[in-house]
Amino acid sequence: MIEKLTMKTNTEHCDARETLEKTSLYKTPQRIAVLDTLISSSVPLSVNDILKKICTQQKINKVTVYRILTSFKGKGIVREIETARGISYYEISCHHNPVHAHFSCRHCGMLVCLDPLTVSQTWEWFTRPRNFTIDHITITMTGTCHQCEGTLNCNSTADVVNNT
Amino acid sequence: MIEKLTMKTNTEHCDARETLEKTSLYKTPQRIAVLDTLISSSVPLSVNDILKKICTQQKINKVTVYRILTSFKGKGIVREIETARGISYYEISCHHNPVHAHFSCRHCGMLVCLDPLTVSQTWEWFTRPRNFTIDHITITMTGTCHQCEGTLNCNSTADVVNNT
DNA sequence: AAGTATTTGCAATTAAGTTGCATTCATGAT
DNA sequence: ATCATGAATGCAACTTAATTGCAAATACTT
Ligand SMILES: [Mn+2]
Ligand SMILES: [Mn+2]
Ligand SMILES: [Zn+2]
Ligand SMILES: [Zn+2]
């Protein structure tokens, strides 16, 4: 009856070059490097994480990584996870990896993916005392409010939609 | 059968001075001002929001507001809500105001409180297409990981616990 | 009223993320 | 293969939320 919320482990992966072709993004060495880094990572990565991993092999600029991640987000290739420390982490958003919850340590910043929530698991989380030392749960839905919908320039269609 | 997720509206309020006495915090004009501001607000406020509201009546420093909010968080008087724009918002955490989800507009930053989720409402959110333009749902649980629990100095007991 | 621990204010700092602009580069056409 | 062109990159400067150190002010205890 009591289902445990387990940690998520990816087994299958997508191909970086293939993904870039499908989304009609220029196949630059930087984009391939960022995408390969995310694909081969078992945990979501921050911009600094990505920079450190890539810098051992090729030169890449911090701003470029930010811009690449923004374009990937727009195409739905990656998801952004905002943590309690104000740092964004990024993870692949393919059919192998549906939306799920995360646990983030407020001391070391460590971030782990949790398996997608079922209704009964959600129930567990909201009613039962946990044996983990979680002291804060954030559920935030982001989007466009009614007021802004009217004011908005009619050019933004690509950068909205990110629920795999 | 289909329950709608409605907006939360507070009616009852707690007393600022009383709250400070109960939590054995020095009753300074600054603390009273910050607490009064949060108590009388129907929406969560950022540090800048709080500063602007208070500055019309008394002088207060930005750093002081940050430190006051940190102490309030430690005592469980307020909750912090991190938004997709990297700005924290704060709301009263008393028995009149249990933990709930939030909606945040990624364009204007507007933040509204939503009524606490029931199981069927959670089910709605995760399975059904919404008629609101939400493009991102963040669920993050923050706390202390197993590794850090060991490394942690045995002095921090006050600043953990924040689930009303 | 005096002593003391706490809090406040100010200035300087940190760090994530953004912007403008010149240079380089990937792609498709010749 | 070469060229033209729009797109991507790199660099420097900037923005802004949040933090830190320290001296001055202040709330509480006796
Ligand atoms: Mn994840
Ligand atoms: Mn709220
Ligand atoms: Zn940790
Ligand atoms: Zn808005």
C-alpha cells in the first residue's frame, strides 16, 4: 500500500547530433558538447558544472552555455530546474525522461531526480511524516498570467511548451 | 468530479507583537514593520516589495530586511517562495495559512497563492490539459542529504522545520 | 541607570545571469 | 570548392539578488 518514492536512473539515451538536426539548430561544436554533456550525465547540471566538464576538452564561453541552454529550452530539448539556492540546473527532456520531482540539499546543493509521482505517492508526500530530512517543499507553476497574455507581443510561440 | 484549483484568500490574521514575544525575538521597530507588512498583505512579497512599503513610513535598510526574514524563517514565522526568476517571495506561515502551491507569471513576476492541493486536484494538474497557460511545473523538496547530515556542525537546530 | 548581548546600518563583495557588439562560423547556393 | 549570409560565439561590461564584516545603535536584563 505504501509506495516509496525512489530515485530516478536513466538507462536509454538520445543522440546529440540527431537531436540538433531534428530541431533545426546549427550543429556547432559548442552545442554538441553541451548536449553530449547533459546526455551522458546521470544528474542535472548547473552552468558551472557544464563549463567545468567541457573545459577539459575544448574552449567554451560561459555566455555561450547560457545561450545554448536557452535555445535548448525553447526547443524542448532540456528542462530547467530552479533550486532553493537560486541556481538553475538542466536535464535532458526526451521521451526517456518525463517530468518528475527533485530533491535538493540546501547545504551542498546536490540535486537528485525522483521518479514521477503517482497519486498515492503524492498523497504520501503531503500527509505522512518523511524519514528523509526534508524541511521545505516548493511547488511552483510558471507561465503567463491573463493580464500579460494581452500585453504580450505576438512573436513568442516557440519558447512556450515544456511539459514532456 | 472535476475540482477547480482556486486562488487562496486569507481572512484571519495574527498579531505581530504577540508573534515576536512568543518566538522570543527582540521587538524592534524594524521587525514589527516587516511582520506587519507581511501580515497585512494578501500576496507574498519580495524584499524590494517590503522595502518600498515600509520606506514610506520609516527608514529601514535592505540588509536588515534580509536578516529579519532569515530570522523569521528560522522561527517558522514566514515561508520563502522561490520563483522562476530567481527572486524570493515571503508569506506568513501561521495556522491560518497552511502550505500551498503558487502560480508565478514569468513575464511580470506576479505571484498568487493557490488553495492547498487535494489528491484529486493533484491528479488534475498532472494528467489533464489546463486551460491556463502554464508551461512549467516545479516541484522541489529541499532539506539535508545523508552525506551532509554527518558533516553538519551540531549547532543548527533552530533553522530547520518549516512545514506548517 | 548601567551593562550586555543583540540588532541595525553602511560599504564592500559575491555570484548568477544578461546585454551589446565585433568576430567567427555553419549552412545552403552558386 | 568557393562564396554569401544569417546565425552563433567570445569578450567585456553590466545588472541585481543576496551575503559578509564591522562599527554604531538599541532592546532587554538586573
Ligand atoms: Mn530530474
Ligand atoms: Mn502562498
Ligand atoms: Zn548535501
Ligand atoms: Zn503577468
